[in-house]
Amino acid sequence: MWLSLLLFLLLPGPLPVAGMEDAAFPHLGESSQPPPRACPPRCSCPRVDTVDCDGLDLRVFPDNITRAAQHLSLQNNQLQELPYNELSRLSGLRTLNLHNNLISSEGLPDEAFESLTQLQHIYVAHNKLSVAPQFLPRSLRVADLAANQVMEIFPLTFGEKPALRSVYLHNNQLSNAGLPPDAFRGSEAVTTLSLSNNRFSYLPPSLPPSLERLHLQNNLISKVPRGALSRQTQLRELYLQHNQLTDSGLDATTFSKLHSLEYLDLSHNQLTTVPAGLPRTLAILHLGRNRIRQVEAARLHGARGLRYLLLQHNQLGSSGLPAGALRPLRGLHTLHLYGNGLDRVPLALPRRLRALVLPHNHVATLGARDLAATPGLMELNLAYNRLTSARVHHRAFRRLRTLRSLDLAGNQLTRLPMGLPTGLHTLRLQRNQLRMLEPEPLTGLDQLQELSLAHNRLRVGDIGPGTWHELQALQMLDLSHNELSFVPPDLPEALEELHLEGNRIGHVGPEAFLSTPRLRALFLRANRLHMTSIAAEAFLGLPNLRVVDTAGNPEQVLIQLPPTTPRGPRAGGP
């Protein structure tokens, strides 16, 4: 009692109680903790300069935004307008994200940006703007107005912006009339300009000379005016696919000044010849889905650095690629000719070619020397042509020592080709008319990892003894949709995935998978299996088995996997 009285007399005021320190001594709370920062309701303010109000379904611009804000995100809301008085006081803003709202041009007043003298990034994509803001700050670096309804740009929207680097205007309704000639005057640092999915009828002139990437795909462009690209010497990527370009819409000077161009996409147009004046720096030329009937060597002399040439879905017939037409392209890596009318492999292809893609043509013969000029091929795709076994020479693949992938699917082969390259990793022969498998064509294929023989006419009796012995690295074997009545014996030991669906298998014996202890996935769908068709011991030696698909058989087959196997999908449904 005396001690309590002494404390009472000595202390200037009452003792604080736990949890009431700030209430009793407000000055102590102020010194030990920073004052709370103003943050709009439901928003988050992870830093003093950042306000994040994403995805809150806001219909009104939030108040109480700190003047110190430099990064304000309001994307994915329901805003229809920006109040001038609220925005103008945020003079320190550097990033303003309004992506995916309902803002119209009337709701985005030009004077709102007059005080934002430090703004560097503005994102107004996916709104309802019909015209671009007449004025944006000089400090701007990135402007994204994509996916609106913009029909008009003004001289000071993007002009006089010395720091501007990227402008995105794709998916709008811009025509040539809506883009003034001086739209980028004074903006000499723009490297990326996206104008795709608009309504341009010709390539706009007076584009920034600093451009490195120009997107104009999906427009109505039928012409590139002479000199329109004469100043773009730094341009590296040019996208003009899905337009209405014809031969008369280009001339020999259209691309000749583009001394840095590496990627040119002219696919999905109406060209009948390879454009002239292609620059030496070009690495990828996409000419697919045009009307090209013939490739002339003279048109490719300038593009000697070309690595990838894509000519799929044109009208190249038997004389479409005359011998030596591609000889200037000494460094060509990939030639894509899908869906033309070629009746043989083009002669005198570049020696360093690594990938020849020729599916869906009319190739009916493969001679002994047809591929001799390309010993470095690693991928050869001749799927869905008209090859027959009698017209594939037994030495056709002799020179292809580096070939890793061979696709002969969808032809009319009745037996495996002879002389297959021993370095193959993938061999596709599905959808042919194979009636037999013999060991000899597979001799030496000890690196083969994937073999597809689906949709043929194979029976177990047509598979010769020892056929699989050479395939010591085979991991995936597809024998689906043949005429097999049981699981073929002596399958490769390394096998991990086995497709047997769509056959006539009615029984799986206890020794069916003794030779394949690494099997992980087994597909027996749509056979003739019943509940008692599969021996209980069939899967005992398969500790890695994860998937067994037996759906689509006459009866639902339930598979009991070994107890040491981790449980996964066990059997298909009825």
C-alpha cells in the first residue's frame, strides 16, 4: 500500500493500462510509428508512390489518392470518365494504367494531361476511345491505346515526344486519313509501332526513322508507296501479313533501303512472285498463303543471309522451283513448302539446309540422288505425298547421315524403306498401307526413340522375328489402328509408351509385357477386351506403369496395378 501511494505521488499522471499507450500518450505513438498513408478504400498502396485499384468494379474515380503517387493502376474497372480536377493534382504521376475500362473520348479530357508533366507510361487499351487525346505529355515513353475505336490521331498525340519509344494502336479503326503526315514529328526515338488490325489501304508515309519493329498486319494495304520505307534503316521486323498486297504494289526499292531488316512477313497476300530488292540482312522471309507460281534465283540474290524461307500454300507446280533457284541462299536452314503442287524434291538445294518441309505436295518418286545435295539435313518431312515403296530408291537416304527426324506419314508405302539413316530419333510412317515389318530396314537404328506405325494394315503374323531387336533406345511405339489380335512379343526393353488402341486384341496374357519393364503408359482403348481378357499377372513386372487406358472395349475392364506402383489413372471408362 505504501509503495502504491509513493508511485502515485511521484508520477505526474495516472499509470497507462495495457493497449492504451497511444490514447494516454498520443505524443509517444507519433514518435514510434509513421503516420498512416492515405489510400483509397479497397485499394492497396504497397509503397508511398504506388496506388493499386485493379479489378474493383469502380465506376467513379477514387478520391483520397496521395499527391505523392507516381504509379496509379485502375485497370479492369467500370470507369467511364476521368475527372480533370482529380487527375490534374497528381502532377508526379509516371505511370497511369486505365486498361480495360469504359472510358470514351469525351470522358478523357485533353486538359487532364496538361499537369502530368512527368508521365512516362500511359495504358488506355480496351476502352471506348473514338479519337486519340489531342495532347499527351512531352515526357511520354510508352503509349498503349490498342483495342479502342480510334479513328483519328492528332499531331501532338505522339508528336514532339523525344523520349517516346513504343506506341500501340492495334485493333482500332484507323485509316490513312486518320493518321496525319506529321504524327511522329519530333519523336525520333520510337522503336516499336503497332498499327495492325486497322483500315490502312497503303503503308503510311513519314513513319519514324528510328523504328525497329513495325506491325501493319491485318489491314487493307494494297500498296507500299515508293520511298515510304526509305528512311527506316534501323527496321529489324516488318509485319505485313493478311493484307491485299500484289506485285504491282511493291517495287525493287520497297525493301532495298532496309539495311537492318531481319524478319519480313508477307504471308496471306496476293503476290505471284518473290519480291525484288530484298536486303542481305534478311534472316526470315514468310511468303506463305500467296499465289506464287515460280521462284526466280534473281529475286533472291540480294537476300544471301536468308535462314528461313516459308513458301507454304502457294501455287508452286512441277516447275515452281527450278534447279538452282535457291542456290544463292547458301546459309538457308529451313525451307517450308507445305501444300504446293511439287511433284518431286527440288533439285540443287542449298548444301547447308537443315530442315526440308514438303508435306501435302504431289511427290511420287524419291530417287537415289534427289537428296544428295543436302547431306546436312536433320529434319525431312514428306508426309501426305504420293510415294509408293516401288518408287523410293533404296539409296535415297544414303547421304543423310545427320538426319534425326523423318516423316513419311500419309503416303502409299507397303513396306518400310531401305537404307534409313542410322542416326534417326523419330520415324513417322502412320497412315500408309504397311502390310509387313521386317528386321532388315530397322537394322542399325539404335538411336530411334519414337516410331509411329498407326493406321496401317499390320497383323502380328506380319511382324518378322527379331524386328524390334535393333531398337534398343525406342521409348514410344504407336501401333494403333492396325489389325493386331494380341500384343506383339519381344518389344524393345526401353519402351515407355505403347499405343495399341483400335486393334483386334481380345486377350492379354501373363507374359505380354515381360520384355518392357520400363513401361509407363499403355493404351488398349477400342479393342475386343472383356473383363476376363487380361491376365492378372500381366502387369506385375511393370513398377513404373502409370496409365492404362482400356476404354471403348465391349466390357469395362478393371485393371489392378501392382501395389508398389503409385496410384494414377488405371483404366478407361465404359
